[in-house]
Amino acid sequence: MPNNEFGDFQTPIELARALVNTLPRRQWTRVLEPTCGVGNFLSVVGESHPEAERVGIEVQPEYAAAASAFGRVITASIFDFDLARDIAWTSDPGPTLVVGNPPWVTNSQLSVLGSSNRPARANTGNVRGIDAITGSSNFDIAEFIWIKLLAEFADRPATVAMICKTQVARNVLLHCARHGLPITGSSLRPIDAKKWFDAGVDACWFVVELGTGATDHTAQMYPSMDAPHPSSRIGVVDGQLVADVDAYERSKQFDGISPLMWRQGIKHDASAVMELAENDGPRTKLGASVDVEKDFLFPLFKCTDVYRDKLSEVSRWMIVPQSHTGDDTAQLADSAPKLWKYLTDNATALDGRKSSIYRSRARFCIFGVGPYTFAPYKIAISGFHKVPQFRMVGPYDGRPAVFDDATYLLPFEDPAACAVAHVLLSGQEATDLIAALAFWDSKRPVTKKLLQRIDLHAIACATDPRTLRERAADAAAAHGLPFETASLIRAVDLARELPP
């Protein structure tokens, strides 16, 4: 486990050696390891570049003493000086390698700990404070260190290679593009953080080249730590970070605004009360039978059901006490007395929901509910899973399906329109665009914001209308959705028309 105040995960020597071996061959004359810890990177680079002058910076004296066996170590905080100009090098100026593993801790965590080992809230590089630099009051210290290093070494040849969270690397790449920092090349290699540091985060070996060549704000993505060739590129296109630059080039004409509004499933934060198992009628998780008015029970499918296409039969029910979030639930005492008794019997769990969104709202309220919830036909997709799978879902015994809040959906009254939209979303155009925009290591790689960028009108206009009708007919038939040929023709025509 790391030292919390300093956020340090000491890099195992075998990992440091493997990572340094992936670096491009350069004749570095100077090597700097900020926050060097016990100096494992200094030691490894000393093996491959014994003639290079090696300097480390470490705020903890006991670590600094250990690292001094591999180079000159300055006992100080890296936040106290300019790393490119304030170090007294004895060697002639030349290409510099900056290497290491900066702290894995956020500014807010250090603040809670009362640590002084963090950036001062002062202006840096004509940017108003660290909040403006990082775009957030809570940011990874490593992100600040990266930005500090790249800004301070921007006018000289340098390679900066450090371990960091993958999200930090992406943030840094976007920052460099937006602020014009002269990156000439960069790459990311995944690191098994659980194996090496017992940390449950996505981490990488991020390498950035600074120099006088053509600026390049894309990064080569390697599929593994020791892979010989990259598999894709991430980068900044038109001011936005995209996950796959080449896929985006193929699909950018479909990056726009969806003519249909994506919705999120229902949020209630009380699954033990609001979600019931189907077992000869609705039952609680403990097996107790639940008797409430049927008008408030709906077939429930979770994001995993959607992803795995387990939609053929109902195994769960959700209690939906409102048709809009703002509905007054007190009227249920008269209009649905069985439901009201069930809710009041479980008031401890419902009233004890911790999220602030339930404050000053109707008792027993839910979120993510509206007319779209009760549309008979829907297209649904899981927000959590790494492979996008769009599913068409119709009603069950006349009851519209509902979904958890990890699922996104498009509602339809017309099954033909649902089938046409499903074909457009499942085609290569949308698939390429999602691949370009989604970062699959994120906890929720598919978001409403991403889905709302898929321009279904543009895809429909780029698709032969007869082909679109045929595919929609096949999709509707495969999902058991009723349709008429005239309805499909009308749905295709509407999809190709400009929205009002």
C-alpha cells in the first residue's frame, strides 16, 4: 500500500527495467527522476546509459538517501522550483530523459490529510491557479506534475516517460493540444496495476517526446506493455479527445446530434424494495410474496440482461410509483392502497436513501421516469459493458419494459421506427463512431453524451433506403415486433428527413 500523504507506489525494479526497455533509443545526456523514491528508475537507466548525468528529486529523506546510490538526489519538493532551469547540472546541455512514477493521489486527498506536499494555489504559466490548469478543484497530483514538466521542458529536446493513471494521460494529451505544447510524438502502454501495485485502477506507461519537429497530439496505443507494434491511436481532433483517431476519420461525418433523445433507466437506490423477483408472482429477495396494484408493476431488465440479450422472459419486476418524478406520491394512499401500504411498510429503507437528489422531493420518489418510460417499444444499451450491444425490446403481455439506471434507451410508439433506428445504430457507421469516442477502460464507457452524438439522420442518408427497409424488416421479425411494409417505408423516409 502507498504512503497516503505522498501517494507513492514504489516501482518494482523488474517493472522499471521492462518499461525502460520499451523506450526509443536516444543518446540522453541527462536523466531526471522527479519524486524518485528509492531510485529504481535511476538505477535501471544507469545500466543502459551509464555516461548520462542522473539526478533525482525526493521529498522524503529516507528515500532520498537510498536513491543517492544511483545518482545525485536533491531532497526537496518538486513543486518548489522549475525542473528545467533550477537544477544545477554539471554536464553540457543535451537531450534529457525525465522518467518516473509520480504520486497516485488527488489534491483533495492531500488536503484532507493536511499535507503540504502539493502544489500551491498560485498562478502558473499565466493560468489562474491549479483549478484552471487541471479544470477541476480535485485532480491527480500526477496530472499537475505532467503539465508542469511539459510546460517547463517545452523549449528543449526531452523525453518524458512516466507511470500514471490512464485517465491522467488522456487529460494531459488534451491539455497539451488545447495549450499548444510542442509534443512531437507520444505513446501509451497498459500496465497491470493490480499485479504490480495492488491498485484497482487503469494505469499506463505514458511517453511524450518534446522537440522542434512537427507537433503531433495523437498517441500510439500499444495493446500490452511489451507489444512491438501499436494497435490504434488516440488523439485530439477538432479540440476533442477521441479514443481511436483512425476510426474517427472513417466516421466523423456521423458525429453530430441525434435527432432522437436518449434516456436513462430508472434510478431508485432501493433495490431490495423496488425490485422484485418473478417466482409464481412478484416476490422480495427474501421470497415473500408482494401484493400491489398491477398498474405499478413493470417488467425489469438490468444492463447485464441487455448486454447478454436475456430479454426473452420476465425474471424481475420493478415498482414504479410515479409517471413523472414530480408526481405527488401521497395520493397513492387513496388510488393504490396496497402499494401505499407496501411502501410505508418499507419506509425505513426508502426514507433512508442517502443521495441528496431525494431531498425536498415527494416521499418514495424515483428518477428517470417520464412518458418515455411507458413507450411500448425501446432500443436499449448497457452503459457498463465494453462491447456495444443495441437491443430492441417490445412489451410483455402488454406491459412496457423498464430498465435500471445503468441502461440507456430510445423510446418508440411505432415498432417500424424502432426497427429502423436499431439497424442504423447496429451498422458499421455507428459502430466505428462509438469505437472512436468510447474509452473502454472507463467505468461507464457508454454515456448519454456519447450516444447523443450519433447522428442517425446522417447515417440514414448515407444508407440505401431499400437496404435499410430490408434490414429493418429482418430485425423486426427476428425480435417478434409487429410491422407493416407501409410502416417501414414511412419510418425510413422519416429517418432520412431533416428533423424540424
